[in-house]
Amino acid sequence: MENAQGDLRVGVVGAGIMGADHISRIARRISGAVVSAVVEPDQRKADAAAARAPGAATFARIEDAIAADAVDAVLIAVPGQFHEPVLVPALEARLPILCEKPLTPDSTSARRVLELEQTLDRPHIQVGFMRRFDAEYSALRELIRSEEAGALLMVRGVHRNPSVPESYMGSMMITDSVVHEIDVVPWLAGSAIKTIEVKYPRRNSLAPERLREPILVIMELENGVLVDVEMSASAQFGYQVATEAVFERGVARIGQPSGLQQWTDGRFSIRDHDTYTTRFATAYDTQVQRWVDAVRNGSLVDGPNAWDGFVVALACEAGVRALEGGVVPVDTAVRPPFYA
Ligand code: ISE
């Protein structure tokens, strides 16, 4: 499961924003792995991405990379609707997989993936919910678990994107963006999501015509914790993901701007982020390093697995229904021992 130097040979599928970012990451910052293949049907994009990873071959389809025995593991970074056609041949070849979120766009396709994965000896898929690898999220989870400030009562989040691409449609407010809170909040709070509701404040006139946003997503957890998330797709000024947790005896905050503080022209400023690849750069690095280490030591997954991805898909379905109004219950499912 490695090249002559003992490195894991990773095939990165997709050479868009995330694919290119992961290729640079593996080539420059991750130890024990190399990008051996870039799988991308657009040859121009494939060549540009492969230039970031010396020695990487390019393939139009994952099946071709597998047939050429060019990869030991696969990192999937194409949009969610294209995950299943890559997951299936990669699972059939018994390859370990790091799959960007969402696992698949809906629970029916996610269930098909689970069924196929369960024909293997153990989970092979890790899902790329990178917030779980962010140091501040981990510290907040520890604080919640310790009950040092008493029980957790509420979680209040903001998730602001300066703008979104033209391919971003209304339901993606939930399936592409709030999907992160849908994964990370139950992980933080140790409790599943019971219901989801969406409220619409005054619409941002700068939002693209097809989007009604911002939205306020309200989730109730099984343990009674209430969560609200402001999701903005057209915040204009920058990229901001921040959380405040309210406890019985205090509050905690993560995601505040940090770094260079500047006083000029009678103003005080701290640089904020433009996009998720910088805001979560360290979390992505940690996630990919831990996945590479897990594959090399044989445990294959060190983080959210396909079952977690499926549970998130169920909650996203409720979230998408909630865009039409009402308080929508989330379907529950019992984790099979295979995913314990
Ligand atoms: C994007 O796909 C991501 O995953 C980002 O983390 C999220 O903030 C953004 O809203 C999504 O479009």
C-alpha cells in the first residue's frame, strides 16, 4: 500500500477549489503520502492541478486510475452529486476513501453506499467534516463534556459566506453549508438533532435572485439544547464561522478573528478570512494527516465515517423541507455495530 519511499499513493478526484487545495496540501504539508493521480475529466484542469504535485499522473475516470494500479487510497473532492459514482468503484476495489462532505446528496443514495461498504471487513470511508479537526471546536467539545461551566443550554452560530458560485441553489444553504453545523453541533453537544425549523429575516437585496437569504436555522437537540445558526450566502465582507455556547454558569466563544491587530486612521482592525480554505486550513491539514496516518496504520478511518454522513443526510432532508416552513422532525436511525 505504498510507493518505493513507503508513502501512501493518494488519488485525488476532482481538480476544483477543494481538489486543488488538497493536492497542494498533500504535496507540501502532509507526511507519509504523495498525490500519485489526479482524476479529472477536464484535461486542462487536470494538468494544472497535477503541476502542484510532481510525479502525479492524470486520469479522466477513477476506474482508469484503479485499472492502472496508480492509487492506494482515494480523496474525493468533486461536488456531492458526483460522489456515488466514485465511491462505488473505489469501494469495489477495497480502497480507503476520504470523501468531502456531503457523503452523497440524499439519504437514499447514502444508504446504498452504506450497504456496499458493509460488504467489506470494516469501514473504509471517512467523511470530510473538517470542523471536527479544528482546535477551537475540539476545545469547546472538551468544555461541554467536562461540565466545568455547568450544562450546555444553547449554541448560537453564524456561518457567513461573502458570496457563492452560480451553481449554488437554494437547497444548498442546507446541504452544502449548514450541513457543517448539522454534523458538528451533535458532535459538540453529544446529542442528536430532533427537529429543524427555518426562519426568514428581511432578505438581503444583494443576494442572487435565485436565493432567499439569509436564513435562520433553529434546531432542537434530543437533550433539549436549542441551536440557532444564521446562514448568509452573500455577506459581502468576508468569510466568518463563529459559535457561542451558553452554559448554566457562563458562555464560551470560538471563531473570533485573530492575528494582526491594526490601528490606523482612527480605526482598529483585525484581518478576517475571505474563504473556507483559509479559515479552516489547519483543520483540513489535521484531518488529512490523521486520515493518512489511519490508512497507513490499518485503521483506515480516524474521524466521521459513512454512518455519520448518512445521519447528516437524514437531517439535511428535514432541513430542506423546513425551508418551506414548519418545524420538521428528523428521521432517526440506529447505528449498526459495523459503524460502532
Ligand atoms: C462550501 O462547500 C463549504 O463546505 C464551506 O465550508 C461552507 O462554508 C460553504 O458555505 C460551502 O458552500
